[in-house]
Amino acid sequence: MKAFAELLERLLFSPGRNTKIALLRAYFATRPDPERGYALAAIAGDLDFPGAKPATLRAMAEARTDPELFNLSYDFVGDLAETIPLIWPPAAPPRAVHDASPELPEIITALRTAKRDAIPDLVAGWLDASQTSTRIALIKLITGGGGLRVGASLRLAKLALAELGGVDVDEIEEVWHSLEPPYLDLFDWLEKRAPRPSPQDKPVFRPVMLAHPIETKDISDLDWSAHRAEWKWDGIRVQLVATPHGKRIYSRTADDISGSFPEILDAMTFHAVLDGELLVIRDNVVAPFSDLQQRLGRKTVSAAMLTAFPAGIRLYDILFEGEHDLRGLTFDERRQRLEAFCAREHPARMELSPLIKFEVHHELAALREGAREAAIEGLMIKRGDSPYLSGRPKGLWWKWKREPLSVDAVLMYAQRGHGKRSSYYSDYTFGVWNEVGELVPIGKAYSGYTDTELLYLDKWIRNHTTARFGPVREVEKELVFEVGFDAAQKSARHKSGVALRFPRILRIRTDKPAAEADQLESVKALIV
Amino acid sequence: MFQMSHSMVDMTPHPQTWLKTTPSGLYCEPGGFYIDPLRPVERAVISHAHADHARPGHKAVLATEGTLAIMRTRMGTEAAGGAQQVLGYGERLRLGDVTITLHPAGHVLGSAQIAMEYQGARAIVSGDYKRQPDPTCAPFEVVPCDVFVTEATFGLPVFQHPEAEDEIGRLLASVAMFADRTHVVGCYALGKCQRLIAELRRAGYDKPIYLHGAHLPVCETYRALGVDLGELLLATVAAKSALKGAIVLAPPSAIADRWARRLEDPVVCMASGWMRIRQRAKAGGVELPLIISDHADWNGLLATIREVGAPEIWVTHGGEEALIHAATRLQIRARALRLIGYGDEDA
């Protein structure tokens, strides 16, 4: 376990992406199977230990220390997976001379085979035998179902593996979803002992093509006659993969979200790989993102949810038709294929995302500004001759978002962040004045400020706290933010009746007295 | 316990009747002096020379020889106090109706706990202290008392400082591994800097150690007071090539700033108790966090309040809530002493 712990610690503190890749590569090159495969699975978030939930570990740590002290510590540290190892009392004698923790595969096997009620003692025994960095790695491993948050993404790990094997990272991406921990066949291929594992007809994820934000300079420089325009829908980008051997819905980041959208999966009666936007669509009208949010992250979906928030797809592109890889074709050619595909297959719940006809780009600029419809984020501009490439290639696709709306709101509550921002107050709830002169919260923002502003805000909040509720501080109602957002939507969840889409801090308005912040009425007037 | 507590119950006035919080700081009424006052006063007793405890402009200052010397170095002879009076560790002095003694606090050179005896009760204001060994200052002395005023900078059980020796070992291992890079260690100018140097020397590191200009004066004062620090050079005037593989000590504000650009591909290190919280180290851009602190960690705080045996403690800056909770579980009366302005320098 010590080697893995050391890797995580060095990844966390190494600032550069290249250093991190080098560290990962060295680890994969030197550690034995199956340890390195399990380490990769941990970084991928592919390990799940149903018997060892955060609440179980927390109870275990509270039993060793004191619930009150644990709470205060957790509030300060801001990260459960770090609080447990740090608060763990030193083993007697206090100074552990060496680290006696078991190796990673042994730990994983034990966690998988142990009875649920035996797990706390098992983990406690390992913590007693370990030094701090191993303790942290251990708890991160157990709680890190969705990834370890150690400053190294799965993507970096794949880049390191690509270097190790002297292959293109996209070759790894394309087989990734057909592999399983501890990935022995992957390492065999990379170390030239076996051919590349074949995805065969497995429904694997294909790397997605992404766009650059358009800049003012680009707008004047582009050869607009060579470009096509389409709406940028405000849903989530998905890849629909249907092969004779299975069907999957992948998010842009290659997460398998099939389980949350059974009606879409049912509608995938074809054999193709399609790129599109997942939306809630009622009677052909696209609903605001907040409706789609109701459907995200669910493992099972009730009949009521299916009726209340029906999902649909606006199709952008086609990557495979049957087994034919179309990614080398131009956008215009693929578009024709997609149109023909739709005309032939008539897939339920899906329709083409229309191309927007334009002569000069000024027309588009006007369209974009006019498009305050809740479900449209702006425009996509794509070169007609662009192949479908992975990643964010330069000069082919552009996103042209609407200008944000903004509101002056008063900081009301602050909460400590997580990860890199734990121990800093970085999550801000802000409000505006209602008709009887009370502040009502309208949203929460976690971004938009610089590191320097974060330090300023953290200090300001600590010096202006009026009450504390667990990790949340209420502050004096004095500081005004200019909050930017993409759209205002009606909300039954918020007391104010309004919710903001993508709120972020544009500026800290230390020059503006709180009384001059905006009124709720004027925010409500922006609801579309 | 010092004078038996039944005598306190019978006739001895409780220290809370004569040790008072005022806007200028803690005031000992029958002695007519302030302890570590925040504003200029007639008569001040100073626990140690960190800027948040030792402020300029008092008319009369009483402190250890080390504290006064460092104050003069940092703020100039005049600002260090109109009348400066040295009191050695363990010497008794009568101020008004109070007998005062100073005892080592183990925090930095010259740091002292201030013990006050008045009508049969003894209260100790410990200032900042630590229980780990430190080659540059006298170790903390346990003195029994009726009220113990303690800091709580690291007053949460997540703060468990490893041995400084092990952390220095990690630094030296990194220096060996990245022999072409400069290791720049962020540390405060008073105490931490000299302790790091002394610990490096103890670990056998005998090369010159380079300093940011702000760190040199206090090092000179330490030397004048008899602490051997080996060869020290200014980083500012050194050739860039000489700094390859070297260790440079600089203020925390300089390590990730423009000043550090003069260094050869620096490994940014930081020596502080806060480095125990990894995400905090990470957010500060630190590549090699060293958990070395001049404050007691959680176990040090608990051990100290047990050892001094005071039936009551007052907790100043830091994690008061947790320490009060833990003290109460040990059957010790505990309350927060709300003093503002401390804890701004050196952790």
C-alpha cells in the first residue's frame, strides 16, 4: 500500500501536468500486476466497496475519538476522507517506525470478501498499522467511488499508459469501456506481450469532439461561408452507442449513464454511434435544464419521473453507421449521412438538431442575442470540412455563448469548499431584496473569482460571521456580488421562486452598499 | 496544584477578579501591568518577541534577555521599550502586590510563560508554547498553578505534529533526489527559521544555508545569544548557479512570488503546522509540505493542561471550542478568553 500512497501524495503536490504523467508512468512501469491495475481502477473510480460507506468509516472514527471533536475537525478540514486519517489517534508506541499496511490487492480482496459488519474492525486495524500518508490513501481508496480527487484524472493516467506503451491515447480510449480491473489484458498489450484488446462489437465510448469558445477576433477572421451554425442546446452532451452486442448512453466524460434514461435506451433500435444533446422535451418544446436535473444521477427511474420529465435527444452528428467509421468524413458529409439515417430509421425520441441558415454572421449575432429561450445556451459554429476528431482541436468547432445576464446580490451565507478549496470559504449563497425589504436567497456560486479574491472573501467571511450552522456561516449582510448567470428559471425549490442557471461571481462590489443590491422583482422579470 | 484549592475557596480571590481582559489586552490589576498588550501602555510584560505579542512603544517592558534582544533587533532599541528590564527564568520579582516569575515556554528563543502569584493563587499566562524539543531554545517547564492560560493554535485532534527530525529527513531526501533544483523553504523569520537551521545542522547538513534578506538579522541575534547556526549566506547576492541544490529559507510570502524567480527551478517547501492539512498546502502552491511547528499540537496541549494540574484553564486564540470540550471531559473547568489580535504571526 505504501507505494500507492506515495504515488497519491506526490500526485497531489506536484504542480505540473507533465510531472504527474511522469509519476504515473513510473508507477505503472515498476509496480507488479495486479497492484498497478487496481491503482488504475482506483483513479478511474471503478472500485466500489458497498460494505464500506463513508458513514460507516465516520462512525468508526467517532468511536475512536469523540463525536463532538470529530465534527469540529471535519468542519475545519472540509474533507471526510482526510479528516479520518488525520484525527486517527497515534498507535502505541506513538512513533510507528515502519509502515505495516498490507499491499493494495490484498486490501481490495479483503474489502470485497469481508462481511459488512466486519469492515470497521478491518479498516481500523489497517489504520493502526499505517503512517499518515498510507492512512489517507486507504480512506481515499475506500470512499473514492467516483474518483480519488488527488489531482490526477483518469485522462492523465491514460496519457501515462499511452507513453508507457508507445501508443496513441485514443487507442486506449477506444477500448477502455471493454476492459475491467485489474486490466491485465491492457498491460499485456502495452508491454507488447499481446495484441490490443479488441472492443469487438462491445458498445465502447468514442472520444468526443469539443469546441473552443469564439473570440471577438475569430468572429471577424472566420471565413463564414465555410462554416455551419446550429443551436447549442442547454442539456448534457451524450454519445449514443448501439451495436449488436449492446447499447450504452455515455456522457461527454465517458460516464455510462444508460441506467438513468431507459426510454432513450429503448429507442436505440439501430446500430450506430450518434452524438447529441440529452434534454427534457415536452410536446416538442425543450424544457429548462432544471427539469433535466431531476433525471440526472438516478439509478432507477420511476414511471412518474418518466412521465413528468420525458427525455429526448437532439442529434448533432453521426460517428458510426453500422460498423462503418464515419469520423474521417467531413462535417457536411456526415450531416448528409445523419439526415438520411434519421429519414430511414425514424428513431423515437430523437430528432435532428436543425442547421441555422445564415448569409452573414451579423444575422447569427442577432439570433444568438435574441435566443433567450431557456433551453438554448448559444450557437455552435462548425467548419463544413471538419473531420470528427477527439478532444478540442484548434480552428474547427466554436461555441458562441450568449452574454451572461447579471444581478447585484448580497452575500448571505458561506460554506467551506471541498478538495483544493477545503478550509476556505468558497461556496457563497447570495440573495436579493423582496417587496417587504427582506433578503431572500436566489442562488449559490462556487466560481468566477480569482485566487486572490478567494483569500479576500475567506478573510472577510471569518471577520463578519454572525452565526454558524455546522459548516455554514451566516455573515453580515454587507457585501455585494455582481453575479453572472445564463438564465433565470422558475423554481419551486427556492423560497424566492427563482433559480439561476450557471451562476458565477463576476465581480466583488465593495463599492456598492447592500441596500442598493437588486430587487427580487427585477430578477423575476428575467424568467423565460 | 499550587496553593491548595481549599485556601482559594476560603479567602483567596479567584484570578478572574484580578486578571482582566481590556481593549489593550490582558491586564493584571494588583500588579499594574499588561501582558503582551496590543497598544502602547505604561508597563508591559512580554512573553516572546513575535510581532503579535511584542508591540512597539511601551513605556516600560519586562521580559527575558532573549526576548528584549530580539525586540531591539526587529523594532529598534527605542521602540522596544522606554525602560527595558530583564528578568531571567526562575527569578522572582515583585510588581505592585504581585510576585512574577518567568519560565521557559519552548516556543522561540527567550519565550516565557508568565507566572503571577497574588494572595495565595498562581495564574500562568503561557503565551505560545510547544512541547517538542527545539535546539534553539529552553524546553517548556511545567509549573503547577491554579489557572493556566493556554493558546490553542492547533486545538483540533487532526493536528498531530510528527517529529521535526523526520520532517527534516524528508527535506534532505528531496534535496538529494532533485540535486539540480533549489529547495526554498517558507518559514517565519523568528524562531522557525533558526530552528530549521539548527535541525539541519543536527542532521549533519554542513553546507552553507542561504537566507532571504529579511531572515538574517534575527539569525545574527540568535548567534550573539550563543546559538550556533553554521555558515549562513544571503540568497539575494548569491550567483544563481551557487543555489543549485541549495536550501534557501525565505518568508512564506516570498516563496511563491517574484522573489523566488531568482532561484533555480525551485521546489517550493513550507514549514508550518498547517501543512498537516494537505489541501491547504496544495492551495498554497506548496510542493513539499513540512509539518514543523513552534506551537503545541493537540496531544501537546492536552498533555500540558494535565501536567500543570490547574483546576481551571482559559483558552485563547485558535481551536478554543475543541480544547474546551476536551478539557471539560478531563474534569477541568475551561472557558474561552476572548483576546483579539493574536495568532497573526508564526504557526
